[in-house]
Amino acid sequence: MFQIGKTIVSEDILDREFVCNLKACKGSCCVEGEAGAPVTLEETKILEKIIDKIKPYLRKEGIKALEKQGLYTTNPIGEFETTLVNDKECAYAIFDTDGIAKCAIEEAYNKGVINFKKPISCHLYPIRIQEYKTLTAVNYHAWPICDEACVLGKALKIPTYQFVKEALIRKFGETWYNELDVAAEEYFSIKNR
Ligand code: SF4
């Protein structure tokens, strides 16, 4: 672990290589798992504001789940998560003709309908953020459904932190990312001595 400002960063996000391989995984992260994606308090308010604009992009099953359970759910420890359809896929998931899961929020964003891309937790994945009182932990999350992303990342030699550069800048800013990049260069030069 090393520190950048008020974040504690795991070396795993430098060491582990990762590039999503949608053909192999079919976007399973929107479908698998026991819970929805983490959503921040600020994002719950954004969802409330933009829901009418997202609706045309959602599946009817998704709309039904959102109407029944709400735009987000709250887990037993009080954290917000995206709503699920029948405890399975995310209510905001849509599927293309190849059966690959995509995000309806992102679809609306790509069409220029809204300016919110998707929850930051989805944007950052496989990096997970844990907020503590004074520090924020930045960790790599291993999930077997992403094994092919590790294979592709290794073939392309792209470390995880570079793969999610846009999301890291969205979360922590450009200056923080540049500091991380410098730290990574130093880390690799020492490691490869
Ligand atoms: S995060 Fe994992 S499951 Fe989701 S699209 Fe990437 S490789 Fe596939």
C-alpha cells in the first residue's frame, strides 16, 4: 500500500493487468453477484432527477423493478445499491443482440440525453473504493467472471489503473492521477531492477 493525498492505494491496481473482454464475459458484472452496484448518496439524488430521461432506454422488467423497489435499495448496513430484477441483473441493465449486458444510464449519456455516465462504482470496476473517516482506500477487487479481462490485460500489458484512468480522474481528479502515474513508474523501475 502507498499513500497519495488522503488515499491509500493498493499495489494490486498497478501489478494486475486488466482490460474488459465483453465478448468473453458478456458484461456479467451487471448480472452476477448477490447485490446491486454501490451507489453514493449524491448519486441517489442524481438518479431521482434523471430517471424520466433514462426510462426510454430501460427494459420493461427494469422499469417494473424500479417502480416496485425504488430507484436504489439499501443494504443491511445502510449502503445504497442499484435495484435488481428478481435478485439477478441490475434494473438499469439492457442487453444487445449478442446478449451482452450494457448500462441504460450510460446509453442515455452516450446519446447526450444526460450528463451522468453511470455510478462511479461501475465506472471504476475492478477498482473498489472504501471510504473511512479520514482516508479512502483504493483496492483491486478480484472476481472470477473477469478472468478473461486479466488474460486480455496481460496480453495488452495494460495495468488496471491505466484501464480505469477516466474513472479515477472522475473520482480523484487529474492531479491525483498524475501522482499515481509517477508513483507507478517509480514502483515498476524498482521492481524491475
Ligand atoms: S468488469 Fe468484468 S464482468 Fe464486467 S465487463 Fe469487465 S470483464 Fe466483464
